[in-house]
Amino acid sequence: MVNGDDNNVNKKPDQTDLSDEGASTPSDEEKSLQETSSASDSTEVSDSSDTLGEAGQGAGDSMESVMNLYEESFKRFAEGEVVTGRIISIDKDHVLVDIGYKSEGQIRIHEFKNEEGEITAKLGDSVEVMVEWWDDEEERVVLSKEKAANIKIWDAIKKSYEEDGMVEGVISNRVKGGFSVDIGVQAFLPGSQADLRPIRNLDELVGQTFEFKILKYHRKRSNIVLSRRAILEKERESKRAETLASIHEGQIVEGIVKNITDYGVFIDLGGVDGLLHITDISWGRVKHPSELFAVGDTIRVKVLSFDLEKERVSLGMKQLTVDPWSVAAERYPVGARVNGVVVSLTDYGAFIELEEGIEGLIHVSEMSWTRKVRHPSKVVSVAEEVEAVVLDIRPESRRISLGMKQVVPNPWDVIAEKYPVGTTIEGKIKNITDFGLFIGIDEGIDGLVHISDISWIKRIKHPSELYKKGDVIQAIVLDIEKENERFSLGIKQLQDDPWKTVAERYEVGKEITGTITNLTDFGIFIELEEGIEGLVHVSEISKEKIKTPVGQYNIGEVITAKVMNINSDERRIGLSIKRMEMEDEQSLLNDYVNKMGPATSSFGEILRENLQEKLNED
């Protein structure tokens, strides 16, 4: 609500304010001004009389004119009337102003004090005042400078409202629902009328001077409602028409950032909004437009397209500069070494910014010669500067393939020369798996001892049965595959293969004794020595037909069998229990026949011949 009420214009002041105690004796300077004023008035009357005399000196007319002039000098004023007077005296309580009445009018001294408490009144100054109250009998007049100014302000407000004009004011402070504005009197500015769009920081408007339009006012209630938005809308429509008439594709214009979103920036081009899409801000990577712009920024952009019917304008900022990909092939030839900054990481590699607008990809497979990189974060991090080699460039698809491992020599190029096949190496076990041991050879290169190359004779279910991580062991280089980056080692090759001499130790036809290690439906496995087993096939167990030895023999049982055959290449020894038993029977039969005397009868001869045939058959 606006402060300041002139409803008391016609009320008489307290008699105390009008008492003579408030007036002081005029000074010499004031008396001089009064005498000068009186002399001036007399001169005016005299001059008037002379003029009237010269016009014919009509007694009646002359006298009437003189009396009119005299009365005019002491005319009466209506209460509430605004007149102009001259300051003729100043004391500690009042300022005396000559307004042409019988006596001077009084104005309270506080009406002439500024904010610092200084008196601004000066003798001889002309001042507009309002007649608050007068008394012919006492010949006293009370005046007000402030109320005269107030009346003048309200007249100006009325004129501005009727003529659809503007008033200037200062936003003095925030109030509920808006602002209080000083336009000479206090007026109210609703928050919705302060600007074209909502204002985030309302306090920033306090203390600023603007022009306003008066929406409505009520003088008696001292209510005035203002609008700044109405003026801004009018200005915007004017600018809008001007902008729409001049804008065209390819034009470079300046605008003010009006709003920022995830997908772009809205630019006020002068009553017309254009969209600067995030993809048209820079040739490089932009995560969010707010990283580069703030509301209120003034920027230069290029008009990419313009639809007059829909009043849509597409803008571009990167189009103000040359596309870096147009010269990328010359700047980054294949094989060139480049430096860049890691801008993002994915599961399959790292994107490196070589310059604004040009990014290359280092695939995980191109990060290390020797390590299996599962994720690029194990090698590089965002914002890290790296060196790489250009492997391939395709400007038409805006792609550059980079390699990080190519910056250093490939250790696999020299590993075969350093460790030829047959070389005995010593290394620490770095890892143990189901299928073998990984032994550290050189930095980044591990050799594999497959489980089958750990021992010639031992049956190993898992390498951890014999070794543990960190053990230092020796092995022989078996093979190096540079293309597949494989380094094969063997431990058992450090010793001779015992199967090479099995035929010497176990001759065919020799009887051997061993322990049953396994029973299957197809035969019995017998351990002859550590790591060397022979098989008694089910058909070689007995002369009788046996379906399975299971249940007839026990693991750990010691039995004797005869060596039937040896295959050192296939690591097999064939054994037979049946043959051994048959040979024993044959031997007994031979002994029996040999011990028999000459036949004493034809029956004995026949029996002897049958036994001999049987022996021959066997």
C-alpha cells in the first residue's frame, strides 16, 4: 500500500502551530527584502497610475484600476489551493513565504530538511506551497510545501494514467506479493508485473530505477498499482516486428541467453527466441550447456534456419568456426604420435580429446602388449593426459583409432630371441589355475606350465597339490607363439621320460608284481612303479569268461601278472594273469609227461599221444 494521505488538506492546524511564539523577529536582511518587495509593489502601482493617466485620465476608470491592483496584491486564497511564493525569512521553527497576502505564510521548518537533517531553504528562493489554513481577522496563513508537492505528483499520476504515459520510480523494497516503488509517493508493483519472466533473485531489483505504467490508482485511498511488464511487452513487440523483418538464414546475430535446458539454450534475439541446440554449441563435447553459459550472457550465433510462419529460429555457435574434421587427416596421419586428454571411459575403451571437436578411441586391446585389460579404468582415468599413436583415421565418419601400447616396443618381438626353445628359466608362480601354472618371465609376460607338463608319471588333479602361489621354480621353454602371445613352459621336461626305458626294465614275457590301483569293467590297473601302470584286460584275467573284475579283486591288493606287450609312445603296458596261469599249467603238464615211463599197453600209448598233442596245441 502507498503511504502519504492528503485528506487533511483543509483541516486547520493546532493553534499552537499558529501562535506568535513560533515566529521570530525579522532580521535586517529579511526587512530589506520586505522593503524591496513593498517598493516594487508601490512602483508597480505608480506605473499603473501613470499609464492610466496617459490613457485619458478617466477619473472613474483610473481609480477603479488602482483599487483593483491594490486588492490583487492582498487577494484571498482558497484552502487547498497551490500557489507560488518567495522565501523571505527562516528561523529555527518556520520558514516565512510571501504569497501576496496581507501577511506572510508559515511553513514548518522540517519540510525543508533533507535526509541528513540539513535545511535546504534559502532566502529569495521561489517555492510552490499549498494553503492549508488562513484567518483574515488574525491575518495569518499556514502553508505546506510537502502537500503542494503531493498534489502536483497526484496530478502527474492522473495525467499519466489518462494519457497512457509512463512514470519513473525507484524500487525501494520488497513487500508481500511484490515491491514498493517510490514515484514521489509510494506505489505497489506486483511480482507478476516486474518482468516478462519470473525473477529468481527478487532482491536484485531493489534500488534500481525503472519506468512504469500505471494500471490503476485511487487517490483518496492513496493506492497506485504499477506495471513494468506492460512496458517491456510493448518494447518486445516492437523489437519482435523489427527482428522478424530483418532475420535470414546465414545471418550472424547477437542475442541474450534467456533460458538453459538439458538439450540447449534459448536465445533472445530481440523479441524472437531462437534455440541453440547442444549439438550446435561446439565441435567438441558439451556435457551440459550450463557449463558454458549463464542466463543473461550476450553471445554471437549464426542463424541456421528460420520458419517465418511458426516463428522458429535454429541457431548455431560452432558454425562460426571451421570444422576441425575438415583438416584432421593432414593433422593426424596414420603412425603419428599424439597427446590428448581422457574425456570419457566405456567398457570397450577410452575416448581421447586431441583438440576441441576431435576425439579418438583407444580400444582396450590397444592399451597394453602384455596385460589383458578388462576395463580402461585399470590403465587410465578421466582428465589424464596420455600419449598415443594414430592407427586409423576416417574423417568422413569422424573417427580416429588410437593405440597406447604402440608408444613402446612390443616385448613379444624380442622374447623369442631372449628365450629360445629349450632354455631353462627360473621364475615365481604368479597364478595357479585348474589347467596349469603361470610363471612370471619378463615384465608383463607370463609363461604357462600346463598341468600335463608338470610330471611325467604323477596323476595330478590340480596343480595346487604340488605348488603354491609365490613359489620359485624352474622350467624349460617349450614353445613361443608371438601371434597368439603364448609362452609355453614345462617342468617335467627337466627330467628324462621314464617311459623311454620301460621296455628295458619290463621285458615282454616277464612276470611282474604290482598293486591294484583301479578296477573297471574292462580290466585291472596295476602300478608297477610310481607313475607307471599296466592294464590286465578283462579277457586276460582268467581262462573262464569274466564280465567284470569288480567284486573279485580289491584296490591295494598285490598280484602278479605277465608282461604281454609294451607301447612306450602311447604309454601302455599290457599284462595278463591268464597267460601266466596257463604257462604254469603247461609247465606242470610237461613235467608230468616227461616223468611218465614207457607205455605198457596200447591204452597208455594212446594217452601219451593225446597229452603230447595237447601240449603242442598250447
